[in-house]
Amino acid sequence: MKKWMLSAASVLALTGAASAEDVTLQLKWVTQAQFAGYYVALEKGFYDEEGLNVTIKPGGPDVAPVQVLMGGGADVMVDWMPSALAAREQGAPVVNIAQPFKSSGMMLTCLKETGVTGPEDFKGKTLGVWFFGNEYPFLSWMGTLGIPTTGGAEGVEVLKQGFNVDPLLQKQAACISTMTYNEYWQVIDAGIAEDDLVTFKYEDQGVATLEDGLYALEANLADPAFEEKMVKFVRASMKGWKYAEENPDEAAEIVLDNDETGAQTESHQKRMMGEVAKLTAGSNGALDVADYERTVATLLAGGSDPVISQAPEGAYTLAITDKALE
């Protein structure tokens, strides 16, 4: 009898696994604590509880999440809103379905010795800027300041920065792009004292735009079955994010367990998770429409070269989170 019960349980488990709905998530960047909530949801069984079989695909410098989504390589992606809205205006019908990150972690980090004490000192300086969609908040900020990005004494020279901090360490740029949870600490770890740096957080400058939202394709969302699958995915993902906020060290360990490259270190990931938790704090996953409108206004304020030329229509839906939060 006991043997039969075990067999029945095994069959039930196999049946459940076979009936689970597949979901593929494309990350914006490599496996790190920036995406801890998804790995936590996977490892703690939160996706399983929703009947989902989730595959998480890391990103990288050669991965464009929008292209992966458009090509059918993923059901949902993590992307920054400036990049997503620019892509939408260019014909990629991506829609924000949830917004786990409430605050922006982006900033410029400058060497104090270059004489930069405020944004007015950017003129005539070389500034390191990430591209691959990460340049949009910067370009909007410069447009707001009225500073050309074409060089010259009254403008700034834009250095296309790799995803590292070398231009600052090698003094090729006065300032570089950093995230509060990652590259800033790489500068510190390289031996530069915090007192020798000046930072400008986009949040503090009033030009912060939304980062790390979840996006799906408009056509897929028109399918009620897909919409319900996304409701389950968002619900489980936010459970993962809240667990990660409350258990940052454990979340960092889970991230490390999923890092197949072995490139990440425990100290760095734990520090990163602590900073990321500050950005997800206050979010239940639902997009705050006021934050969305602020992002759009910032992107439209790019002077003669705005990131988007008009306010988007249909770029977000609250339907998924409304159901997920019931």
C-alpha cells in the first residue's frame, strides 16, 4: 500500500509538472542581485505555487531584451522605461505590466579633482555614458539642463562607456555613469575614497525615470490565457521581491547559486542586494501613474533631440497588477 501511495504521489507530481505553464523571463543584465526577486521566487517555489515553470535568461552587453521579446525568445522582459518607450515609438509594441522598482538607482559619479561640484560644471567636461538604451535618461537630463551633448566649451563630450568604471579610474572622463547598487562600489573597491567623489543621483536632480519594469507584447496581452499567466507571474515575482527585501543576505546567496559564470562575489552581491532593496521598497508591483507621467515628461524634455517625440498611448496596463493584488 505504501509503495502504491508513493507511486501515486510521483504520478501526481509528474502530472503537475507536465501541466505547468511555461514562462520565459529575459533579464536586462547578467545574473546579479538587481534581479534577486525573480531568482528568489524561483528557488522558494513561488512560481511553482502558481503552476508556472519559469526560465530566467540572463542578459549582457550583447543582449537587447526588446529584440529577444520581439523575436519570441521570451514572454516577458525586464527593461528600463526610457528604453521601452523609445522602442515602442519605433514600432515595438511593448507594454509595461508591472513596476517592481519604485526608485531609480542611476547617477553620475565624478572625481572631485576635476572641479565638478554641480551640474553647471559639466560644461566642457567628458562624461561617460552607457548606451544600449541606458543613454536615454542622461540625454533627457542634459536636454533639461540645456547642455549640448556635441562637445565644445558650452557642451559635454560624451564618452561611450563600457559597462565598467575604467574611464574614471584612468581619468578619461570627469564623470561616469554608475548605479547606486553596483558600479559606484566598484569605484570604491578600486581604491578611490568616497570623499574624493561627487555624485549626482537622477532622483535628487528631479529627472529620474523608471527602471527595471516588466514588459510584454501588446498582442500577447490580448489573449486572456496569456494575461492570466502574467497575473500569476507578477504575483509570484512580487512575493519574491518582498521576501528578498526582508531577507537580503539569503536573497544574495540565492543569486550566487544561480550565477553560472561564477563571476559574482558574496560581499558584492550582499551589498548590492542591500541597495536594490531601497529601490523596490514601497512598490507592490503596480505602476504608479504619477511616476509614469514624470518619466514621460522627462523623456519629452530633450530639447531638439527628445527621447520620444510624443506622449505614448497604451504603453502600460494596470490590468495585470489589479488582478495580481486582489
